[in-house]
Amino acid sequence: MSTFDSTKTPLIDLLKEITVGKIQLPDFQRGWVWDDDHIQDLLISVARSFPIGAVMLLENGGQVRFQTRPVEGVERLISNGVKPEQLILDGQQRLTTLTQAIALSGPVQTRTNKGKEIQRYYYFDIRAALENPSRLEEALVAVDENRQIRANFGRDVVLDLSTRELECQQLYFPCNQIINSDEWEETLMSVAPEHMKTYMEFRKTFINTFRNYQLPIIELKKETSKEAVCLVFEKVNTGGVQLSVFELITASYAADGYNLRDDWFGSTLRKVSSRKERLEEEPLLRGTEAPEFLQAVTLIHTHERRKADLAAGKTGKQVRPVSAKRADVLELPLEAWQRWADEVERGFNLAAKFLRKECIYDRRELPYSTQIVPLAAVMARIGDHWLEPRIHDKLARWYWCGVLGELYGGAVETRIANDYEELLNWFEDDSAVPRTVQDASFQPERLDTLRSRLSAAYKGVNVLVLREGARDWFWKATVQELDANEMALDIHHIFPRKWCEAQGIPRERYDSILNKTPISYKANRKIGGSAPSEYLPQIQNEKQVQLSDAKMDAILESHALSAQLLRQDDFEHFIEDRRQRLLQLIEKAMGKRIISPDATAPE
């Protein structure tokens, strides 16, 4: 069965239905934003019978319910309690423009192309329009809220259309009389009957063009799903306006009297605290977006739904799955949000505590923000049990398998749902190992290609080094202590770039994580471009440092590297030694052996 109809409707009929509230906007639509130039272009296009594109409407009254609002400018005309019959999905800017310019008596509230707010009435110079129909842009005139055009910094009136009589005498026809011009014509007959013949030619050529203009209409039927509405809206809004899950659900909940926007962002006026601000009191949760939070709530809701299906004896496809997919988030009932939102908020805060325990302290260090979603949902269900040794060890192993296996990039909705359910099962059954733990692998040669500090695996390996207690090469502190105190840090080449290039070492060899480590800006400046055998003694002999070789070597070794090979400037052996040291840290975190591809090759 088709979910839409297509037809053509007279423009004037559409505008009339807008002004009485039969056609309105779903509340997730943005405001009207067109400037004066766009308005004039649109009016000229219609006057010349040019196509201005199809309009997409949604039949109201189905199971998908949205909070609605009138088109801008018509609020005062609509009676209380009027329910729309159709909602505008695509064509808001065009229909609002035409409504304000043609169907309303007041000035159009618009702006200049530089953003300055202005009020404008639009007129056609009748004589200019008839003399040169192909250049209507010269016949269309915009005047201010007093129906005047002024010059000389407002001191001189160039055109005065402030009364109906002046309009008729000068033959300037107001666009807001296009739908019904009876009053204007009566005034014309009274004050300037000699212009009636000219006017009638204009009415036949241009006013009737507006009155007979047909707009292509695509109407989505009321049976259309919420997911389809969301998808269609994003596809048809080619101007780059993307509709988020949050906005659509906000409009849906508003139809039931619940203000999700207030819940998330807070409202001083209505004395509602912001859930987002509460979360962001924890630095690791700064930047958490509403769709991520909604995903976590949806995981719990769909899991409860799945358990209810199984308890009811359902089997096979009758059992609805745990899901974090967009379609299921969009179908999240209000009662589910109200039941689980506070627990999920606590889950996010517990997730941050877990990450701190894994030595991730800053949002910038977070390998994947997407992995927080299942983590928070799991934490919401298990509460403080995450600190129990067996549960914590499993949770940590899962987390590092996701990071170092690089499994949480791209589209991960299915993995998020699987991990949430499988982690809860694994806590109860040691044999029920989650797929993320099973799937994760790390190839030793991946270390050669980890060059960008934005890479999840790069961030992960860096944290593994730091949590072993990596100490700064200059300041008497661990690197993490310096970071916590907001000391400037660098991720610097251990064998400096300048030295490597002088030795003919290719960039792809010296620029990987194998030759990088985090140190303070002070240590970085001391290194410069010298060989390790030169810069290490310089650091050690600094007046305020004075470290013995043994103490300096201990600091170097805390970065999972060989002090001896570094002092010998032995780049090749140093890199291979460091590879093995980093692989040991990775094996420990993932809880699985990493086998080199050539480990079984014949000698």
C-alpha cells in the first residue's frame, strides 16, 4: 500500500488553509529564516509562472503525534483549539514567505542579506510590470513598515504608499491584496478611475497568475511511521538542515504534555534543572549529546521488552530484540523515558568513574564516545556491583577489546545492543563471552601505522603507557599528575624528527607511536633535534634536575622503552624492543595473546 499521494493544489487555497490553522508546522521544524532578497525572488518566480518546487505535507491524526505550531505570522488569526489537518514537512520557507507576503495584512518580518531585522511590504509597479514583463524584478518594490521608501538617511521620502489612495493614484499594487482585491479595486474606481483599464490588464496578466498558480503536493498518509517521517524530512531538506532524533522525540513527547527540551537543557523560567548540565559536571561527560543518552535509555527499554516477550512464551521473530537503532530510539515511549532516565543518568556517572579507574581522565583521551552508551546502560543496571572484582575485570577486558580492536568506529548500533545484553549475561555466566571480546584482535604491525593522536587505538595505547606510571623526563611527577594540574604536555618523538631525517630514516618509520611518548613541554624543549645520547645528559645535568643515570633510566623505562638502546642511539633495535613492550601492555589489557604474523614462519 502506498504511503503517499501526489497532486496539485492552488497556491491560494494552501495559503487560506494556513491562515485558519488547517495546515501547521510540526514543532521540530526550525524557524522561518528567509531574507528580503529570497522573498522577492520567490514572488517574481510565481508571478512569471516558474516552478518553485513541490511541497510535502503529512496527514495529521495518525499514531505518530507531534506538538504543532502555526506558521509564523498567523498565530493571532487562529482560534484556540484548532487542530491541524496537515503538517508541513518540506516547503516551510516558501509557504511561510508567501503567507506573510500575500495572505497577511501586516508587514513581513524579515531581514537584510546581512542579517539586520527589517519590516517590509511588497508592491508591483503596475506600469513597469506591463512595460517589461521579462524584467519583473525591476517592477517589484519593497517598502518599509510605513509603506515608504526614504533616502538621504531617512530625511527624504522617495515613494509614499502609506494610504490606499496613494497606492491607487500611483498604480502600485500591494501583494497582500492578491487573494482578494475587491477593496483595492473599489478605491481605484473612486480616486483614479482613469487607471482602471491599465489595472485590469495587470490583473489579467499577473494577479490571475498568482490566483491560478498550482503547487505540486506530496502528502504522506497518517499511517507513515515516525522513522519514515524523520528520514523523509532529512532527505528533502537539501539546505543542510538535519533533524536529530532528539528534536523529533521532543515534538512527539510534547503532544503528551512533556517537555523533553526542558528536561535536557533546563529552563530557568519553568524552574527545571538541566540533565545535560548535571552530567557535564563530570569532565569526562562534557559533550554528551541527547541522542546518546536516548540510545542508552532505549537499550534498557528494549531489553525489558525482550525479557517480557520471553516470559510470555514467545519464540523466534516474535521476540523483539534489544536495540539501539534509530528506528527503535524514535519509538521510545514517554513512560520508558520517565521510568529509566534517572537510572541512566546515574549509569553515565558510574561509567565516568569506571573510565577514571582505567586512567582516562579527560574527554580528549577518550578513544570512543560511542562506547560510553552501552557502558552507561550496563552501569545503570548493575549499579555499584561494577566494583566487584570479577565484574570489573570483565568490564575492563571488554572495554579495552573494543578500543584496541577498533570496533567502535562507524555505524555501531548493532554492536552497542549486542554488547549491552551480552555483558549482562557474561557477568552471570563465564562462558558467555561477548562478541566484542571474541572479535577483537590487534596486529603487531598496527603499531607502525598508529600516527594520529586522534585514532582510538593510539589514544588507547597512550593511556596504557600512562597508567603504568609514566613519569615526566623533567618535572618530578607522573605525566598524568601534570595533566591533572593542567601543565602543558606534548606527545614528542623519542628519537627527534630532525635526527631521524639526518640518518635517512623514512617518515613512516619514525612517525609512529613506537617512537612517541607524552612528556612535558619543558622536557620537549630540552630534547630539540639532538640524538638521545646528547639530550639525555643535558636533561640530567640541568641545575634543578641533577639525576643519576640509574634514576633517569628508571624514568625512561616507565614509558615502556629501553633506556639502554635509547642511550646507544640504536633506533632499529629500540623500535622493535618498544614494540614488544607495548604489545605486552596490550595483551594484558585485552586478556588475549597477540601473535605476530611471522611467529610460525620457518627459520
